Amino acid sequence: MTDYQPVLLPGTPDLHRIDVYEQHGGYGQARRAMSMSPEEIIDVVKDSGLRGRGGAAFPTGLKWSFMPKDGEKPSYLCVNGDESEPGSFKDRQIFEFNPHLMIEGILIAGRALRIKAAYIYIRGEYEKWVQMVEKAVADAYAKGYVGEKMKETFGGDFTCDIYVHRGAGAYICGEESSLMNSIEGIRPYPRVKPPFPAQVGLWGCPTTINNVETIANIPVILDKGAEWFKSIGAEKHPGPILYGISGHVNKPGVYELPTGMLLTELIYDVAGGIPGDKKVKMVIPGGSSMPPLRGDQLEGVRMDAESLKDVGSAIGTAGIMVMDEDTDITRILTRITHFYKVESCGQCTPCREGTGWMLKVLNRMLDGDGTPKDLDLLHSVAKNIEGNTVCALGDAAAWPVKFTIERFRDELEAELQR
């Protein structure tokens, strides 16, 4: 078991209060960043090796470097806290227990990206957490850390505003271009790319979108240094990460630990193992859209982007969903497919129609009227959705079906015989 000490969620009592956050050095790194050039900040983030914590694991510093530097148009930052995927529940821990770390990260990123304003986009169902973040932002304004008073607080001429934007219960708004359309007040269909947000984002202006956890890492990197960050966890995917472990485990929850942890260590040592000492049948390692892994293939699997890619899955949001030997895989697959059918925005025919077809077949199987041929049909439909939609929701709907059939066909056929 690692002796790592948490920095994103350190467990400090009342850290959500701005006075307590300040007592522990809060906003000191934002002050430091105001005396740095944007290029210097971006170089530190690049050197740290920080990769996005929202699903794609794209290098954060590289993403920031795509933003234009000419200043012809105002620039914006969107902080993605939509967090609507089943199995993902880490960002709300930051909202609740350390929101000022995220706000300070926004200020540092804002300086690096030369932004005019930042939008914290929070899923509509998170009303409790929306109110917490709104309170934290209001307190930061009152202290002069945000808005026009920044000139007095930090010196210099950089200022930015922060707005908290409620979603309206649509999973599709977690997709970056759909999120921007939602903020603009238009129908949140995902946009065709290119152009990418760094060139044409909010209101046609340069925009960067980062996950809540990604932004929360920024003050830590400036404080402890890029070398410290690189020394934590996996070499190609370094730093701390918030693992959200759920399902059939004795101690579900969010755990801050280094990347690259053994999946078996997380399940058995960190999360306390399986109730009743049952065997693991299936694990989805990164939220419901990621390809599942068989329980008998977990030995040696590590939780970082490269390692999971090597075993045919992906880290996603590091939302680890554990299912024991008694799990009805057909029922699980039906539940997941129902979610993506309901949440499809309907813009792309393969996703709009394909998710419905898959759900009909799975419901038929659940009703006892399925045959092994239905597995071939499901696999065919999933492959026709995959890679044929404007955004990644099509892949998110197709992968659970496609890879579950490929990796658990014996289980599915046995369930058909019942």
C-alpha cells in the first residue's frame, strides 16, 4: 500500500471555507502566477506531464499551447463539472471539500491562457454542489481574488471573472462543444470539428475546456514543482488521481492515490474487497463507457492510460465499477444501453437509431426470447455506431456492447439458456 499523502483532498477540516484555505497557503500560487508570463506557466504544466482527468487523458500543457496569443478576440476557459456518466462521482468531492483549489487553478490557468472569463459548468442534478461552488466563488470575489479587484490584490493588469453555470440534466453536455452550446443558450448538439475550441469556441472565440480535477492539480504543480508531480505514479501518466470505486466492494468511495496503481490493489486493499469474498466477474475501469475487463484478467493491470490501453480498455474518469460473480451481465448491459439511448441527443443517425435497436434486442434477451444470433446482431449494430458519429457518445454507447460480447460471450450465452 502506498504512503502517498493526498493534496487535492487532504482531509483538512473546513477547507471549503476561504479563511481556512488561506491559512493553508491558499491563493499563494495564484499570486505567484501573476508575476509569471503565460509562457512560463504553460511550460511548467507541460513539464509536469499532467494529462486531462476528464476522460481523454490529453496532455494539459499541450492543449493550453493551442490557444492563440495575438489577443484579437477575448479568450475563455470552461471547467467541465458535468460529471453525468454512471460510475463517475469524483468532481463533486472537490466542489464540496476543496472548491478554492479549483478556483485558484482557474486563476492560474486564466493567466496562462489570457482569458476574459471562466465558466464552471456543473450538472443540473448537483444542486447542493452548485450552491457550494457559488458560495466559494462569491467569497473569492469578496476577497478580491476574482474580478476587477484582482488588480489591487495581485498587482498587474490581469483580471478575469468566474461564472457558475448549471446544466439541465443532459449527459451530452459533458462533451466539450455541446457544453459550449449549452452555455451560449442554444441547443447543445455537439459541433463538427475542426474548427477546434482553441480556434472557435464560445461565441466564436478561443476557448479551452478542462475537467475540474485537471484544474485542481494546477496550484499543486506550481507549489510542489513539475519534478515532484512527475515523480508520482506512472511515468507516462503521472500525478495523483481521484479513483471513484463503486459496485460490489466493501468500501466504495473516492480515493486520492497515484496513477498506475494495480487494479487488484485498489479493489482488495483500498476498497476492502468483495462482500462475501465472492469472485469478481467484471470490472469497468473508467466509467460506464469504457470497455470492460474480465475478472480473471485483472492480475497485473495498472490504472493509467497506457497500461489500460495495452489491455484493451481506457482510464476514462477512473471510475472503477466492480461486479461480482452473481452479476447478470445481460441486465447490466441493458441498463447501460438504456442510459445511452435516453441520453443520445439525436443528431447522428447511427447513435439515435442504433442505441434504440440495441436496447430492443437486449430487452428481448431479458424477456427470455433471445437467441445466440442476437449477440451477433448486437455486435454488428455496435460496430456500425462506433466511429460514425459527430461526438464520442456513439463510441460510449457502442463499446460496452461490443466489448462485453467479445469478452463475455460465454456468460451471455449461458444467460440466454436460463
